[in-house]
Amino acid sequence: MKNLKDILHKVETKNVIGATDLQINQLVFDSRKVTKNDVFIAINGVSVNGHQFIEKAILAGAKVIVCERVPEQKHEGVTYVEVENTKSLLAKLSANFYENPSEKLQLVGVTGTNGKTTIATLLYQLFTKAEYKVGLLSTVKIMVGSEEFKATHTTPDSITINKYLSKMVEEGCEFCFMEVSSHGIHQKRTESLHFVGGIFTNLTHDHLDYHKSFAEYRDVKKSFFDNLPKSAFALVNIDDKNGSVMLQNTKAKKQTYALKTLADFKAKILEKQFSGTLLTANGTEIWTKLIGEFNAYNLLAIYGTAELLGLEKMEILRLVSELESVSGRFEYTVSDDGVTAIVDYAHTPDALKNVLETINDIRTGNENVITVVGCGGDRDKTKRPKMAHIASQLSGQAIFTSDNPRTENPQTIIDEMEQGVTPENYKKTLSVLDRRQAIRTACKFAQKGDIILIAGKGHENYQEINGERHHFDDMEEVKKVMEN
């Protein structure tokens, strides 16, 4: 139980009706989860306005209502806290409730279109190998030391973030690495968190169904760096033209990494194979199990962050060489007859292009590349033809199929993808609506030495159709076919 006075510390209120010296149980913004003595925060969300459920929350036992307008009908014994914006204040209330846990460990945020999960997860791996107790908040999972919890969003809500950060502090974690999505920044989920560092990976076409324009998408990412404190570091990929934009107004210590231009942390790729990559990092040669140019950028970000957080250079290089690839990120298996199947989360045009270019760089030229790809329903439609164009252009055969259709007709999604295929590539494409059948078809086409890329879902072990999640795992499916 926590005292309401403590939770309201430094919170700007317009009006408070009722007692504030009272004990409360928990913070809740979903009226269905309210229990006795809870604080219910009425959020004006994207699709639902929580103010409609104030009465329901009180009947379920809420003792405190935080809202943007106090209802006309008030209940005796209930405290009403009126504020300007409940969405913004949720972060502050959550931080106060859990006694500001982000100030008690070293929290590093990773943002950008591609690479967030890989960088955050491998930093968790590296610091764990260096014998620190570490936390992770990622798309794939949440880790508190060695204990794993299920993740539901790239960047969880403020209550969930602070709850796990608090658990990390209790368990003695010294560091936490966290994915920071544009949705999370825009919806104020990361406000009131104390970051010691921020990493920018790259900015490409994504989430334009949510953000009004690419400029808005960029500026939302930039606001994360604008709000970093002077004591933090801002480490950006300066090869990306938006890297310098991220640094324009930051008060943090400016640091850069690059493969192609001058930077604080510089790498050069010497050799690429399916078994790994040989490169130099700030002049020192290193072998890594990770594959491709995009992973060279990821490794530079990891190397730079580790050094900025105080690890010794040679120890970092040793630990980098031991890092294992992240689930669903260029994860591959080889069949008995020599067919390589790669599962990757690539769900943006740039990510798909990077993966296919990496495959084409490594292959000898005799192998055929067969790509299975779809696009998610109820998401940015403008990237669909681009994804299909890239798949058909850079593959010997492209099979268009369902991803997570959600509430959309899967065939409509594929039809919109096909509009991006240019005439010279028509014969290289095929549409197979059922994803399981599409993977089987790719395996049937593959000859000895060929490479199958199954893109879009990566680590996900479900397919979302009409609001229901059905078990589906790309790697599981392709291994089943290969074994048979």
C-alpha cells in the first residue's frame, strides 16, 4: 500500500476533491482490472476514452479517480484529482508509485526503425557475460536478471515499465537496456524515466499509419534525445542522414558510430560468411557470429555503449565475439540436403532490403534465393508495394503470403503488395494465401544449396486473425517440412 500524497508528489493538479492522506493499493487505467482501494486513471486513448468508465471503476472499488474533468455525480469517500492531461501524468504517477526506480540503476534506451531488439538484447547478453546483474525491456521478452517475463509491447505502458524497473532494483540489477518505440515516446510512456544514455539506430519507412508523416515520425524519435539530461550520452548512427538530426538539440554528450564516415566508433567489414563476420572495431580485428552489414552497425552501437558505460575495450571485444544472435533475427537452419532457411523479423522495406542484400553478398551466385513475405493487416498500407518490389527484385523467387492479417482480408493485402512488382519480375512471383502452405511451397522449390528467407514475423509464435491469436512459428514450420 502507498500513500496518495507520495504518489501526487510534484504532480501538477488543477483541482483535488476529497482526502489525499489515504492508503491506496495500485494504479490502474483499465477499469476491468480495478480492485478495492485502487487509483483509476481515466486516459483519453486512441480508440477509447477512459472517462466513460469512471462509474464502473468506482463500483469495482476505486478510491481515487484521476481525470481531466470531474464527473457531475460524485461519490462520498472517493477522491477526485483533476489534471490537464492524464496520459502525460500517468508516467509521473507510475514513477512516484514505484519510488522512481529508473534513478536507482543505469537505464539505456534504444530507438530507431530497425535494430532496437538486437541491440538491447545483445547489450543485456554482453553485460550479463561481464558478470553484472542486468534487466531487459524488449519486444521479445522482459528479463529481470535471469528471470524471464512475457512482453506484450515494444515499449510497455508506464505502470508496467516502472513495475519491472522496481523489480530489477529489488533484485540488484545495475543496468537495464530498453527498446523505446515511437509509439511509446508519442504516448508519453517514457516520460519521468531517468536515462543515462540513448542509442539511435536508423530511420526508415514505418508506422506511417500512426504518424501523420515521415517528418512527424522523425521528430517524435528526436524528442527522446531532446529530453536526455546533460549527464547522459546520445550515441547515434551518423551514416544515417537522420543521425545528426537526433543530436541537434540534445543536452547529452554527443557520440557517433559509422561504417562509412568518420565517427567516434568506427568499423570496417573484412569478410562475410553465413557462419559470421570478420571486422575491425576502432582498429582492432574481431570475429562475430552475427551476419551482415546491418549487424555490423548493431555491434558498433553495442561496442560504443559498453565503452561509454565504463567497460574496458579488450574485455568488450572478447565479449562481443561470444554474442549469440537474437531469436527471429537472421536465425537460420540447414537441412540435411543443404538448403538454408533463414527466419527474420524484417517487416519494413529497409529491413527486408538489408537482409536480402546480406544474403546476396554472402552467397556464391549459384544458389537460388526464395523469399516468403507478407505484410501486417490494419497497419501502414504504403509500405506493402515497396516490400513486394524489394522481395521480387532481390530474390530468384518471391512468394507473397499472409503475415498477421488482423481484421483485414489477407487477399486484399497481397493484392496491394503485388502492385509494387515491376513487369520484368512478374514471373518470379507467386501468391499463396496460407502462410504454412507458402513455407511448404518454398521448401518444395528449393534445390541443394538454395536459400529460403521467411520474413516479417521473426520471433513471433502466433498469427493474428480477426482478433484471435493462433499458434504459428516460422522456424517451427520450416524445420517440420525440412525434417520430412
